[in-house]
Amino acid sequence: MDIVIIIVLAAGAMYLMSRNSRKKQKEAVSFRDNLQIGQEVMTGSGYFGTIVAVDDDAITLESTPGNTSRWLRAAIAKLVEAPVADTDDDAEGDVASSAAAAAQIDAENKRAFNIPDDISGLIDKPSFEKPKPDDSDK
């Protein structure tokens, strides 16, 4: 009876793992079937390019103007999103914030203390004189 439970659990685990694999494989096939000219993509090996031609199993990528290469459709790993330009309409805020940052740096420099190059100034110098007895011992 114990062996039947083990076999059933193993079969269930194999089914769940294969189901997830099939789902991911279907998503990858759907992604590769929907590739279009003009999309920015990355291959599995890390090659970036823009799709300029789509054949049955071949995709032509252009990495720089005039530099094209052919890739298998299965080699395309993912779409690359175009970087969003950081638009800053408040130019005066940048000047004010940089002035505030400069003032803060100046204040920190004034609070800074000198650190010697060696440790001779950090330790007490040894004294070779005998300590004088305290008057409180009498």
C-alpha cells in the first residue's frame, strides 16, 4: 500500500511540472509568432537589434544602421522596451538643489577634522617617571 502512495505522488508531481513547462513553452511560441518589423529585441546570447525582416524561421536584426544579421526565430529571447527620456521641466529647481547641495558640502567640510598620517598623535606618549604618590593615601 505504501508503494502505491509513493507512485501516485511521483506521478502527480511529474504532471504538475510538465504542465508548467508546457504553459511556458506555449507562451514562448506565441511571443515568437507575434514578432513584427520595427520591434527592438534581444537574443538569448544578448545581441540587441531591431527587426527589419521576418521570414518563416529567420529573423533579420539590425544592430546599427546598415549592419544586419540573420537569426533563428527561436533565438529571440525578449522584447526590449525603449528607454524613457527623463524630461525635467523645472530647470530652476535643479539650480536651487545644486546650490543647496554645494552649501551642504561646504558645511560638512567645515565640520571635518584633521586625521594624521601616522598614529603618533593619537596615542599617549609613554612616561618614564614614577608616578607621585597621592596625598590621599596618608
